[in-house]
Amino acid sequence: MRSSPHSRRSLVVAGISAALLVLAAVVLWPDSPVRVPPGAAADSLTMKPCSYDTEDGSVPADCGTLVVAENRRDADSRLIALPVVRIRAASKPSGEPVFRFGGGPGQSNMDFPQAGRLREKHDVVLVGYRGVDGSSRLDCDEVTDALQSAADMTGEENLPHVRRAFERCADRLQRGGADLTGYSAVQRVEDMESARKALGYRRIDLLSSSAGTRTAMIYAWRHPDALRRSAMISVNPPGHLFWDPRITDTQFGQYADLCRADRACDAKTSDLAATIRTRIAELPSRWGPFSIKKTNISILSQYSMHMNGEGSAPGNAPTVFDAYLDGGPGAMWAMSVLADVTLPNSTVWGELASFAMIDAPALRDYYAEGGDPGSILGNSATDFLWGGPDGFPSVWPDSPDNADYRTVRPSSVETLLIGGELDFSTPPVNATKELLPSLSRGSEVIVPGIGHTADFWQQQPEAATHLLTTFYDSGRVDSSRFERRPVDFTAVPMSMSLIAGVLLAAVTGGPLLGLLALALLARRRRGRGAPGRRAGLWIRLLGTVPLGLAGWLLGLLFAWTLAPQWFLTSLPVVVPGTGLLVGLGVYLARPAEDADGAHRATAPALVLVGGWLGALLGALAGSGFLIPATAVLGAVAGANALLAARALRHRSPRAATAVTAVTAVTG
């Protein structure tokens, strides 16, 4: 027995309404995957078998939850939960387990696909970082918004907004019950120590990288008897959670020497460092109609210079060099856009602030002494990280835990320091001069030709694995398998100029194709009537999805030309165009019988309002770069919901009442 048109419409309305309710639920009830188990006590750990994804596929592991006090100095502190993963050794463990501390600050400690390289003889243990991975996450949307909604990310006009954003975030988190002084490096170390004891390990090895090496240092200073060996990659000694512009310029000089030895690079410039300095000083303010944010380019340059391997492209040194040497204003604009897209939401700002406060005195001294002396990249990257000379240290609470760990202390733990010769983030000279002399059992390896941590794992993986496993298994330092390889200045799979062309094609071609599709749909309807019932339904539900994306790109085109302070996923960019084009598409694909309805004049307004309201609800339900997608889905659901409800108006008094109310609101 076939269903009637009335029942089919009722089912469509019910399905679309359910989709809108799901979007509303996502907006109103966000959830955290890690929770404190009922009745749990501080320093308790529960584990169960699981699997963990590595470079070599999924491997056996144990997963669980560690419960700790938010502030160990406070006897009445609330409890928070942290995830724990133990990747099991491939064979019966013959060595100490390896506890890994990733970098940041503000980055997760649970993502370590290279764990498979170490598990032949060792368990590998990951304990989540408080403030990032656990039940209490110190997100600062205020800071992200202040950076994204700026005409220039660290321009003089925006830095005060960033400082106030940190202040508002700290106030909000504390009103919500968070004790921000509990999110220090010291308390992170005590989380690791609690996990060690709960897992039953007598001694452990450490593997740390970048800012995580600071955690390893403090662990060795506080609990030397719990450690056997510690390997630190991309070492960050106390006082260096920002960049020394003099060292950065020296590193540009190293690359300039390498460029002279490279035939292709040398053909483009006689002095790479001088050319980059000139290009930055003469940056254009626009590429045609598009605004170029100058400090964005310096910030992205600093971060991209950290690595030089192709695996990090386009965020690598060769791509930056290519942009400055070969690219024109379009390449600079692409860098400006990529900085907006990648950097403001690349960290958990509240955790970064709490952790980084350990170096706040060093930062104040740096700015008090004048800051940048006139270097190639200037202060922009440090301003970005800290909010400028009057940034978050002036408004964020400092933990009493930090006072004893702001300078290097001696350690007898067997320690291996590993640095990349060309590491712009953690220059090895700092570890050589400041940390190595304090290690009575310390060794150092500086790997030629590589940059920051990602280069160490990617460029010569067999040599890197051999260095670590030999050190953990025997204490020997064997770097003989590393080869000196020239920097590949052609490691540019996609140049900034090409990225600019792709972005330009998207924001101009997408809207044009969307408007063309609407014009063809309107012409077909005028000439041949409405599409068939089934075809119209498919167009309204699926065919309007690309129209919604075209509407978002139309908003993006407007922002990039006339409102550079609007971020690409902000509501003014996403909602108007998405709702408009989806609404028009749904209206033009409406069933034929709607054309002669008694209230024909209300149909366009209802459908457009449904598209806009649905797009708004979808945008609010989404997060990050999923916002345009959820906005499109919301717009499709909203426009179809009001169209279907209007069709039911003549058949269902209850539906008629609802549509009449919406009609009254929309006029």
C-alpha cells in the first residue's frame, strides 16, 4: 500500500525536525570524553585493554583514567581526570617503560604514532596533560577570537585586545571552579609520578620533546630516584619559552650559507637572509583587492622555519624561502591567510598561559631590555605567543610551584640531549651552554641539517630510532647512522603562490558556479515547470549542499576584500550567504503545487528565514573548521522544514498554526 503525499510530507518534516533538534542538542549540551569516575580517590588509576594507532598500525595497549587533585597544595581541591595509555612492549619487556612528554605548551600528550619504534623492548606510557587532555580543559575562545578577528594579528591595535581576552578567560575559568595555579609544570610532573606508582613501575625512562623537555627536567630535579635515563629532543632550558631574535638571525645566516652552496638557490639570491629582510621591510598591504596582514607573515615565517623537511610542508623553511624569493604579493597574501587559519586555534591558550608563567620573569626582562634589536622577523612571534610586552603575565595567576624551577639545577640522571642543527624553535646552542654543564651524566647529539622535532622523526627515522633505543637499552650514545645531507630547498610540494591561486579560484569560482546553478534552476522552472517530485526532493536535500558551500565562499570573498577582521568561520561570513543560496535553491526546487498556493507570496520569505535560522543553528552547533559544514546542513534542514510545514498548512490545523506564527514574525 503506497503512502499518501500528506504522510510523506509528514515524514519529511519529522526527519528534518529531528536533524534540527540534534543540532540544537550539540549547541546546548557539549560533553567531555574524560570524567572522574564516581567515588574515585586522588591518585587512583583504572585500566582496561584497548588498542593504540601507531605508524605500523594498531597495537595492543591498556587505556584508563588517572584521577588527581587539581591543586596538590590544596587539601580541599576538586578532582580532575586524565587519560592514560600504556602501549605494550612487543616482547617481554627487558627495559624500563618509556614515559613520553610531548611539546607545546597547550598541546595534547596523547598523540604519539612513533611509539611503535620504541615498543620492541619497552612499554610506552602516555599520561594526558592537565588542562588539555582531561576532564578540565583550559580553552580560551576569547583569545582565539581576539587573534582571528584582527586586521593584523599582533599589530599594535590588537595586542591590548589579546591581553583583555586572556583576562576575561582567566576570570571565566576561575568563576567556573578552575584553580589556575594548579596547572603548573610541577603539578604535571606529579601526575606522571602518580601514574608511575599506580602502574607499579620502580623506575622509568623519559622521552621528551620541545616544551615537554622542561617537564622532564623538573621530573629529574624532583624525583631522580624514579628515573633511569632521559632523552630530550629539541631541548628548551629555563627562560626560553620565546625566541631570541639574535639567535634567529644567526640561524638565517646558516641557511644563507647553505643557499650559496646550493646551485638553484644561489641562482635566485646572493644573500638569502638579506633578501628576506628586504622583502619583509617592503611588504605590500594588498594583493589586488585582498588585504595582507603584515605581522601574520612574520609569525608564520617563524613557525614554518622550525622544520625543513618535506613532511612539514607547507609549514617548512623551503616553502618560506620560495615565497620570499619567487613569490609576489599573492604568495605573501597566502601566508597571511594561512597564519589566520592555522595559528590562533593551534593551542589550548589557558594551559599554555598556566604552563608558560614559569618563564614570565625572563620574558619581562627581555622586553625591559628593549626586546627586538631590529632582527629579520622582529617580535611578532613572541608577541603572538605571550600577547606582547603587556600580555597574559600581567593578568594570569602565577603558581607558587614555579619559583624553584626558573633556573637550571644540577642533575645526576643519565641524560641525552638531541638537537637539530637548524632548529629555529629550540636552538641547540641554548642546551649546550646552559643545560649540558649541569648534567653530571649528560651527553649531547646535534643532528646535522635538520630543524625541530618533526624533522628528527621524519628525515632519518632509522638513525633516530637507533639512537634512542641504543641509549635506553645500554646507555651508549650512537649517532653514527645519521648522515649529513644537504637541505632540500626544493621541498615545496605546493608553493605559496599556488596556494594563493587555489584560494582565489575557490572564493571567486565557487560563488559564480552557485549563482549559475540557481540561474539554470530558475530558467528550467520558468520554461518547463517545477522538477518532478522525486527529483525536486533530491535537489532540495542534496543539491543545495554545494549551494550552501558557495554561499559561505561568497561571504569569505566579502571578508577578504572588505572586512579582513572577519574570520573565515565567523557567523557574519558563514550564515548570510549560506542561508541565502540554500534558501533560494530550496525555493526554486519546490513542488509544482506550491506555485498556486493561496499564500504563494509568503513562500520565499519563509524558506529564506528557514535557511538563515538553520544556518545560524548549524554554525553554533559546529566547532572549528566544521562550522561551514554544519551551517550548510542546518540551512538545508531549516529551509526544507519551513517549506514542508507550509505545504502541510492546508492539510493540518496544527501545522497551520505553527506556520502562521512564523509568517507573522517574518511579515
